Amino acid sequence: MVRWMKGFVPTLVLVAGNLFAADKVNVNTASAAELKQLPEMNDARATAIVNYRKSTGEFIQVDELELIPQVKPIYGKIKDHVVVE
């Protein structure tokens, strides 16, 4: 038997057959302001992601974020909070 805490509603999103937590950030569509909600993300890093995406096209895999020098140091802290859709 599963018991839920009163007022707690888990939120999941079904996308192309995969379940994603609704609070993940899609790095292919997120603005710099949305990216700044990620752990240790600042203006410079968020802008670097947006600029990289504009110059190279959409990300195919999350680990491509490691190719951005400003983001590489925090990749381990953000990888579980982002998706590529």
C-alpha cells in the first residue's frame, strides 16, 4: 500500500514515452533566466549556454554541456536537472 503525505502531489511529465520530472530544464528551449535556476548557474554560464546553442544548434545529448568551458566545472551539479528535448 502506498501512502501519500497530505498536499503532496508528485508531478511527472510523459514525453515521447519517457517520464521526466517537471522541474527539469530543457537546455534547448530555456532562456538565460530559466537556466539561472540551476545549481551554481550564474549570468555568464547561462549566457554561454544560450550563445553556444545559437551558434551550433540544438543539443543532442546533455553531456554536450561539458563542451562549454564556463559550464564544464559545474556540469556534475546540473546534469540531473536538465533535459534535451
